[in-house]
Amino acid sequence: MIIELKRAAVIACTLALSIQVVLADPSQHTANNVKTINTAFLPGEKLTYSVSWSKVLQAGIAVMEVRNGKAVDGRQTYHFISRTNSVGMVDAVYPVNDMVESMVDVEDMYSIAFLLKESHGSKKREREMLFDPANSTVTVIRTAKKNPFPYPSACRTRSPHCTM
């Protein structure tokens, strides 16, 4: 139950941020040339959470970490990884194995890629999003089916509404 609520919260936050990116109207924002400087996190940081019911039943483990990512088009990236796994009796009854990965440009803090892999009991789901700032599109891949979507060109600049 708690794992499902936490998973729902993570997905809701991700969708809320994604909707802001998609619905952002670049004409409503003044351009700025202020460089984004990340002071919130650094590669090597790792947060580990214990998921339980009333501190009685251990249900799972959630781990979030920041790594140095692979360079993309000569630009350095951050690689964010979140994993949630059920443990013990919960794992025996309803195994959960979720992974969310995101690749973000270090300098301008824009999304490059997003990957979601979910496994809840017998249900499995996978989704990948590949951002192409040069063409202002994001390609969503679900079970080998690719769907390209446009997104505002301002999102490849330093617009604060487009960082995820």
C-alpha cells in the first residue's frame, strides 16, 4: 500500500513537471541569460529509504542516486536513478521492482532522456522518452512503438519552467 502511494506520488510529480514543460508558452516568459548553477545535488549522492507499514512490516527499499552520465553531443550529463524493490513477506505476495532513470544536461539542466521500468506482480510496463532539443521534439517509446511529440523550443534554453 505504501509502496503504491510512494510510486503514485513519484509518477504524479513527474507528470506535473512534464505537463508544465509541454504547456509552457515561451511567449509568456522573458528571456534571460542567467546561467543555471546547480547547488542542489552532486554525482555520488545516494538516498536510501526503508518502506514499511507502521514500522512493523518491512515492505521495501527505495534508493535514489545521482551519477555522472555519459557525454551526449560533447556535453556532460547527470544520470539520476531511482529504484524501489519490495522485500520479505510483501515480496513473496506482491513483488515490486521499479526503476526510473533520467539523463539531464549538466550545464543547462534540460532533460535528454527518461526511462521507466515497472514490475508489479505479473504486470510489467516500460516507457522511454528521448528529447531532441534541436528539433523541439520528444519521442515516447512504449513496447517498441515510437510516438514523436513537439515541445516548446524555449525548453532547450535556460527557461526555469522547462527544467525537470
